[in-house]
Amino acid sequence: MDKRVRMLVMWYAKQPEEIRLEVHARQIEIRRAYHNDCRMRQEKPETSPANECNQFMQAINAVLRLQSNRRLSTYNDLNAVDEKRIAQAKAGTRRDAPKRDKLLQDLRPVVERLRFEGVSWQGVSDFLAKHHKKKISRGYLQRVFQDQISTGTCL
């Protein structure tokens, strides 16, 4: 395996699933173009593992070029890359929030009842720390439940 192929495979392995799917979509486009060219020349397309590997490396290289600003030459390419990066950032940057999930699933009735009775957010925080052994700041409680209030699913 030469140095360039190794670099492409390592880059591919580090990418999120969305980029990997983009690579495979590009590979399908390359394969279709190859088969169409063979039909136009009235030749039988080669269906060897080496050919598939070559098309895969071409797809990785094409997507890598799109992801790298220093290889782009026109303003339109930069806009396309920016749009894709924004879409990727919106798609999957959220991490799991176990504290928030636990709060919304298990402790929601307690928080709702305390707030209904007029207890402050600091009082709710103190209550959860004392009786449920959950140290949650009043600001975090307020943020989490403010999102719930604004969507109309809470309090």
C-alpha cells in the first residue's frame, strides 16, 4: 500500500458517518460513469476487486478535496464547502446529556410540583440535592425547563 492510499484510508476512518456516506455516494457516481463509458465504447466493464478499490480511492480523494480549503480554486467551490460544513455541524454535533435526560424523565414531576407550589429555582435545586442526591444548579434547571416551557410540554 503506497503512502497516498494509506493517508486516504486513515482520513476516511476518522470521518463521521455523514462524510463516509458522501464518499460512498461519490463512489456510486464514479462507478456509474465508468459503466456508462464502457457502454458507449461497447466494451465489457471490468469487475475486479482492484477496480472497485481504485474507484473507492477516487471517491475518497474527491470528497477530501471538497473538504480542504487550500485545494479549492473558485469562490463557488468555497460556498459549496461552507454549506456542506454548516449542514454537517447542524446534523450531528450534539452529544448525549445523561443529566438532562434523567432530569426530564425521572425528576420532572417533582420539579413541576415544586414550581407549581411557588418554590424558586434555587429551592428546587436544594430540594433535589437533599432528597434525591442530585446536585443540579438552579441555572441549569431553569435552562432545561425553560426549553420545555417554551415548547409547551412542561409546567
